[in-house]
Amino acid sequence: VQLVESGGDLVQPGGSLRLSCAASGSIFVINDMGWYRQAPGKQRELVATITRGFSTNYADSVKGRFTISRDNAKNTVYLQLNSLKPEDTAVYYCNADIFHPKVRQRDYWGQGTQVTVSS
């Protein structure tokens, strides 16, 4: 299984970005999907998660600014980032709980995509 993220970029404060993460490989069903981020010198933290049934959960720091969504037919999760602040600068990682009856591993991570918010 591979998770491939895209969409990271350099953006000015107040700007917007849309991150995408597509899963491929031995997939039977994808359960929860989510986005995490890690800023320099800090621990990786939860940004948002979404269940297969589209229930969402957000970190307090991004509520009202970020929106997570998914397309189950495309095995893809998205993160819309609006009203970006310099403190949103981080590497953003995609995470997914992926089940396949012949594969023991369930928890997968993408390689990360850099989001930099700066004027």
C-alpha cells in the first residue's frame, strides 16, 4: 500500500491550499483517514480525521479554517486549508487505516508534503 500526498506549497498568510492523499495497492477497505502535521522541533500532531461514513474530527487550532473530506471511490482524502497562518507551517502527513484480508499491516503513512506560510 502507498499513500501519496500532494498540494503542499509556499503561501502567504490568509491564503489557501488543498492537500490530496491517494491510496493505492492491496486495499480491501479504508476505514479512518486523517491528516497530521509536524513543525520543526515539535512533535507530530493531529490535524483532522474522517471516518468512512464521513464523520469528522478537528484539532481546536484548525476548526473553522480547515476542512477534511474524502472520496471513497478514489481512495483519496483531502484537506482544504483556508485562512492560513504562519503557525500552520509544517510537514503534513496523511494517515489511513487500510484493511486487506491477506495483509497484516493496517496503519499507513504518506511521505509528507511541506506547507509553508510566510510573507
